[in-house]
Amino acid sequence: MNENVEVSHFMRSLNVALGERSYPIYIGHHLLDASELLNRHIDSRHVLIVTNEIVAPLYLSMVQESLPGCSVATVVLPDGEIHKTMDTAMKVIDTLISLKMSRNTHIVALGGGVVGDLAGFVAACYQRGIPFIQIPTTLLAQVDSSVGGKTAVNHPLGKNMIGAFYQPKCVIADMTTLQTLPDREFSAGLAEVIKYGLIRDPDFFEWLELHIDDLLNQDLDKLGYAVERSCFNKAEVVASDERESGLRATLNLGHTFGHALETGMGYGEVLHGEAVAIGICLAADLSRRLGWLTDTDVARIVALLERARLPVTPPADLGVDDYLEHMSVDKKNVEGQLRFILLKKIGWATLPIAVDRNQLVETLATYGRS
Amino acid sequence: MNENVEVSHFMRSLNVALGERSYPIYIGHHLLDASELLNRHIDSRHVLIVTNEIVAPLYLSMVQESLPGCSVATVVLPDGEIHKTMDTAMKVIDTLISLKMSRNTHIVALGGGVVGDLAGFVAACYQRGIPFIQIPTTLLAQVDSSVGGKTAVNHPLGKNMIGAFYQPKCVIADMTTLQTLPDREFSAGLAEVIKYGLIRDPDFFEWLELHIDDLLNQDLDKLGYAVERSCFNKAEVVASDERESGLRATLNLGHTFGHALETGMGYGEVLHGEAVAIGICLAADLSRRLGWLTDTDVARIVALLERARLPVTPPADLGVDDYLEHMSVDKKNVEGQLRFILLKKIGWATLPIAVDRNQLVETLATYGRS
């Protein structure tokens, strides 16, 4: 709250290397208390903070007070994935335009993945692009959605179908905000953390097997390490493939099934991280059927997800045909053919590949409603 | 219609130099008859043609037939600027998604500026970006909106307020399509042609003074030259400043007043080029008041626009306060201050500058309703 307060001693910083679009990720605790970090990246007197009804009472005033020289407007969205729509985005744009906010206005996204994705999409589109800053307040947003410049809103027929690649000016991940996160959402974030171990960092997967309970117990030191290592993995992948022409697709492990589950259940019924956890189990099962993972590998994966208090089997609502229908609009598809990220082993993901339909149906029938 | 037909002998090609986003502009006649040009830039089996109800009966089948190996879907929009909205964009997206068109689908924009801006914005947003090709069929689109990657839809409170910088894979400008263009729209296109002379190409301005009647008489050779020289000027400016941080703003000569006029009159009442023509006259008047243009300069500008059969004074509907209100959301504004592109002399535009309010009001009062 005071500009003279030193930035926390516990702070790590990573760089997402994207040439002129490069930006830092700051990871630490009590980062929102100190205004220096945020102000370093705002060179405008006009700021719009986009947040939601859950986060606003907790952290909005703290962020507002750290911008004493600015004219700060605020949009408080209703909570939930169901509101990540073009209609909501247009309401934010209505606010920007009715306040006559110009092209040098900065948008600050304060909240979880829904707030970040939607505010980022608005920043990408308003006047063809204005600067924005991510302050992710959920574990999922800190390790995944706030990093890498994917912004989007959902379409009734498919998740994230409308969006832009648009990089923030910086990401400020304050571990302190995780202390107010509901347990279910914290676990949902762990699904993406575990994903990084599975796709490219086997040592991290083993570290997670040893320390998952410390994370659940909110050990700030271990948590900072897990967020940093997740962001490091994501930043490396994004830097090598910003617009997802290759390697970046591996970040979608579990997401093809997961998105189908989210679309099929209706947005908001199942949390994104929960859907990803279930999707990872289906991808692991399919990888086992292809002879890549052993039964033991699959058991380790399922066990770690369960210890993170995540669901590992889909709800009974969806059948094979439902999955096939919802997956038919997946962004990884080429010429109408479904493609999946699978695992060659723990720590090694494939690029998107087409799979034998019979084996796919076997996996779906095993897990889904028959 | 036949793949073996040679591309027209009359074809010029320009390059828009934007590194990995570079693309060619082809300018010629009977280009749509030959499929080679279009197919050279489509490496997908799936194409969505976006066009409108006026253009479709004239050229749609020609373009469809030139894509024999592709599965081609079509969206035919209603005609007019009034439909350049997010609602219309969402209808195109509904089509893409309901047909399960994947990320390698190519969008072909066949029509004028409204079709190109809207289809380009859809291409920029659908699945975070799919390839698109511009086939502009109006003079205004050929010399301006199809070149440079500005895509957008309008907001009720401001023109082009929602959009993206997103470059096409190529632009195919077929002079033949201008033969079906209504006179009023042809003249509207000439406003942007004249603009290039005014902002950076005094020799071209003089050439236009000599040849404006040839252009109005649809001399294909002179027309090809005028389109090429306009695109050359635009391509040079865009290559030096893709995202409008400086020089690119000079392309907006007359547009600040023009957009206010369009917003104030209601989209579609006045054509964009007509609004720009009037806006150029206001900018010239203001430049004269600042001591930069002589009375003779202003008279030459007004005379050339009049010879191009363009309006040079605004309709009586708008007053000073209306202009000030509508201009207050202009994208060039900084920290709430209005900024204009003005002329130091014929062939030399300023960067956006703030002007003395009294002089601005004098110009508006002279031209607008008092």
C-alpha cells in the first residue's frame, strides 16, 4: 500500500522470450502489497481493472491503491466459466468506449483464468490492441492461462473458439492470493502442474510425487517452486512455438477429452482443471492401449491426480457419441480428423496424432457412459 | 475457369514487406477468371467465402469454380456498413463452427471494405487465427482497406473500435470488378486515392489532376496505375509502421472528421469515402487556419474532390458539439486530447497533432450546422 515498501524478498522472476513481445513473470508472496512492481509496467494514466465478484472484495482495493497516480476504472464480472462469452467481452468493451478510454489505456486482469482470458481478449481487440497485465489469483491461472498469450472466449459449441494470441506486458503471480482459494479450485490448478511433469519434465513429476502433500498444505516455499517450475516449462514451450504450429500443442495433454467434457457438461459444471485431470487419465489409458505407457505408469499418474484430490473418471452423463461430437470441433483437428496429445512415457508427450478409431472408442467406452 | 488459362498479361504485383507476414498484392484485369492465382495461396481443402448479396450474383460462382479441389462453404452477408457489427461477425463464426471448419480453413473475403474488414476480423479471431485472402471488388477496398491488415467491426459508439491487426496471405485486385461498381461507390474510392497524393506523393496528386476524368471513364490502364500507385504508397507506410505507432496514422487524413460524420449520421447514410472527402476538406481548412496551406492549395484540393464527384461540405445534420462528442472516442486520441492528421503542404501530412480548440471550433462552425 505504501510505495516505499520494498518488494518482497521472496520473489523469483522468469522471462518469456518472444523477441519484442518478451515479458517477465514475477513469482513471490505479498507482491500486491507493493506498488512498485505494477507501476513499473504501466506508462499511462488510465487503467481498467477487470476482476470478478469473488476476487474484488479480497484484492481489488489493494491493486487500486497501488496505482495512486492513475485514473482507475473497474469492471466486476460475475464468477464462472459460463460468463466467458462474447456477450461479457462486449460489456467490458462498452465500458471502455463509454468512458472514452483511449488506445494507451492499460487493462489489468485480476482473477483466475476466466478473467484473464476474457480481459486479454478484450485488450487484444479494443482499438485493435491495448496493453494488458495479468495478475492471476488462482493456481490454474498462475501456472497456465496467464502465461503464453492465449486469450479467448467460449462459443456455445466449443471452448476457446474465439480468441487471439496476445501477450501481456507482465505477469504478477502472488502466492499469497492462493490462501483464499477454495480447495476444489486449488486442486484444479494442480492438474496443470502435474501436466508439466508428464509432458516434458519427469524429474518434476517425481518431485511432485514426493511433495504433493506439502503443496496441499500451502507450504509457500514449495508452492513458489512448483509455480516457478511450471511457468519455466510453459515459457520454454511458448518461446519455441508462440502460435502453436508444433510443440506448443503438447501443453494440451488431456485437454481434447477435457474440453469435450466441459462442453458436454455445460461450462461451469466441472472445473477446467478437473476436466483436464480426467482427460489426462483418458489420454494415459489410450497411450497404454498403444503400448507406450505401462500399467504401472498409468497407475502412478492416476494415483498422483487422486492424491491432489482430483477426479480421475468422468461423470456418467456423457457417452461415446457425445465425446466424438464435442471433440469434432477441437482446434487440433486437421481436415476433419481427430488428433490427440498422448504420452510415449512419463515426461514425454507426442505432438498431436490421429489414433485408431477402435482404440479411441475402447477408451471412451471404458470411461464414459456406454 | 480453366486451370490452364494463363494469368492475364496485364498484371502488376507489389509486395507488402512485413517479414514473415509479407504478402503480395496482385493488380490486373480478368484475374478472377484464372484459378492459378488464388490456388497458389490456398494450401487447404476447406475454404469459406464471405461475400455480400450485391457481389455474390456477380462474382461468387467465378471464385467457387476456380477452387475445384476444395470443399467451399459460403456466407452471403446483407449489404452495407450498418452490418459491420459483432453480431454479423458472430454469425460467420457460427457458420464456421457449425460446419466444424478447422484451423487450416482459409477465409476468402470477396467484396468491398465491409466484407473485407469483417471477414478479416473473423479470420483473426476464429480459433485464434486462420489464413485469409482478400479479393476486393470496390475501388475503396482495392486501394485501402484490403491492404495493411487492419480488420474491424463497428461499435454503436465508434467506428472500427473492435478489431485486430491481421495480415492476409495475398490480395487480388481485379480491375474488371470495378465495371459493375455503382458510380457513387467508385467516387468514394477516389477519395482514398486522392488522399495518397495529399499525404506523401505530390507527383501523384498532379497526375490525378490531369487524369481524374480518365479514371471516371474507367480507362483500365490508368485505373491499374492509380490502384498500383495507391497500394505502393500504402504498402510503404504499412511496412514501416505495421501497428500504427507513428507514420501509419497519416493514412487517416480526413478520417477523424470522417468517422465522426459516419457515426453521427448513422452507419451507411454516408459512404466511408464520401465522409473522408468531406473530412479532407475540413482538415485542409484547419491546415489553412494554421498557416500551412494557402487558399490556392485548399481550392485545388476541393476542386479535385469535386471533379471526382465527391461531396466537399458536410450535411447540415451535425453541429459542433456533435463532432466533438463523436471525435472524443477517436483511436488517435491520447489522454483525452483530440489529435488530427493535417497537411503542411500538398504531399506532406503531419503525424497526429493536438490543435487549438478555438481554431478547431472555427473550422467545425464554418462547415457544420451552427
